[in-house]
Amino acid sequence: MRQRKSYRQELWLDVAGESVKVLLSASVRKSIRLQVTSQGEVDIRVPVGTPKADVLTFVRRHQDWLSERRDAVKERERKRDSSLMLYGRELPIVDSALGEFLVTDQQVWMPHDWPAEKKEKAIDKWQREEARRCFTRLIEEWWPRFSKPGRERPVLRVKRMRTRWGSLSKRGYINLNLALLSLPEDLIELVVVHELCHLEHFDHGPGFKAAMTSCLPDWRARDKRINQAGLMLL
């Protein structure tokens, strides 16, 4: 018998020979959504009333994709303590003899005697400041294209987002994912322009695509690249 109410449930399934925790949640939605969390767990969201058998079949059908995403998460975690991705480049984290935290074009200087929590906070603070500088500059560069009487420039919010690179709020916010800082700047620009185009077209219909082409003729090629990057970063 199908359940007709929203619910959340934990399951354990075999994925490529490994027992994996699956977070199953049912809510009012139209389709099944499958993703891998930053901890390597499987998060699946289904419409209310979806039979459990259909959910399990869907997961098994996507085992190869799940294995690929989980491997990407493990690789990202392996590198987290030894390097920092910045604008598409991998900067090694090296011991700082001066006892100072510093990010240069070539590497990240980190005091070796700092506890892990302090190191993480230092990197997070620097990333947020750098992201705000970069994102603000790109928004300012593109704003003349979208500015018009009565339209206010959206307020930037830098956030950690699990499933998307950015979003535009009807309340006047442009939300951009901190993880964008890991990408080459032309892909960051793609997301900024994408969200600004939503000021004129709130869907992804022909009007939106025409606006994107007018701003960035190669946006489709960039879109393919950022979708591939999402396998490693989101």
C-alpha cells in the first residue's frame, strides 16, 4: 500500500559492493531526485505515494552514477587537507614557518601547529572574502547590461549550496555558491550572467536562452564544462 503522507527514512543499500546509507524523503514534488551528499551518503527525494519498490529500482538503475559521485566525494576529501582549488588551479597547502596564514598565486601557507578546526576556519574566512570580491566585481561589470529605470541591483549573498551554483530571489537577492571559487573565472561569469538573465526571464525558455546568447555567445560550451565540474564539487 502506498504512503500518502510526507516522511523521511534511512535505508542501507548495497552500491557497487559497499553498504551505503540512503536518506529517503517523500514530499509534494513531481519527480525523483537523486544526489550524493558531501559525506558520501545518498539523498533521494521522491513524490509522496511512490512505492518503495520503485525507489529501490531507481537507485539500482543509477548505481554507476552513484559510484562515480561517491568516488568524487572521496577524492575531494582526500585532497582537502593538502590543497585548495582556486579559479581552476590546485594550490598546495604548505607549512608556514612564520606562523601566518597566507594565500598566494602559487600556494597556501598554513601554520603547521594550528588545530584542524582553526585551519578550516581560516580557509573558510578567506574563501568567503575572496568570493565576495570576485562575485561583486563580475556583477558590477555586467550590471550596465541589465540596469534599467526602476530595477534595483540584486544584493549578493555568498552561501554554501548543496545542489546549485546560484539562484535569484524575487526578494532581491542573488545567491552564489561559495564552491564557485574553485572554478575558472569564465565559469563563474557564466553563473553570474545566468542569474542576472533571470531578472528578465524567470524561466529557462527561448527568451532566457536568447538573452544568454546575446551576453555570452559560447554559454552552451561553458554550461557543459560547469555541469562536468559539478560532479566533483556539488
